[in-house]
Amino acid sequence: MKKCFRHYGFGKISDGDTELFRPINKNLLQQDPYLLLKNYQSYLDYQEQLHKLWSNKEEWTRKSILNIAGRENFLPPFS
């Protein structure tokens, strides 16, 4: 994440404009209303778990079937 901040903070993806992404930086570093930075490590940890599960096709299939079987009947919203 820090690498991303530095990358666009130096204008590498904005034709040298170092101010273009400043409002996003400021919002994330000072407010972070969606807790992106606070929860980022847990997101990465979970992605690693998903990757390991996906690598085990038999377990992935088993969990997928159990997940679908556990759902209630789907009813589309009525207009």
C-alpha cells in the first residue's frame, strides 16, 4: 500500500502531476471513512486463505456446494 501511495504521489501515473491524487491521499490518511487502511492487512490475510482454498479444487467445490445448499430460496425484488 505504501508503494502505491509513493507511486502516484510522485506523479508516475498522472503525467508528473503530483497534486492529482492528493485529495485521495489526504482522505485515506486523515479520515479513511471506509477503513481501507485499517483493514488492509486482514484483507491480505484473507486473500491468502482464499488462494490456498482455491488451489485445493476438491475442498473449494465442497465448500461451494455447501454454501449454495445453505441458502434460502432466492426471490427477486418485486417492483
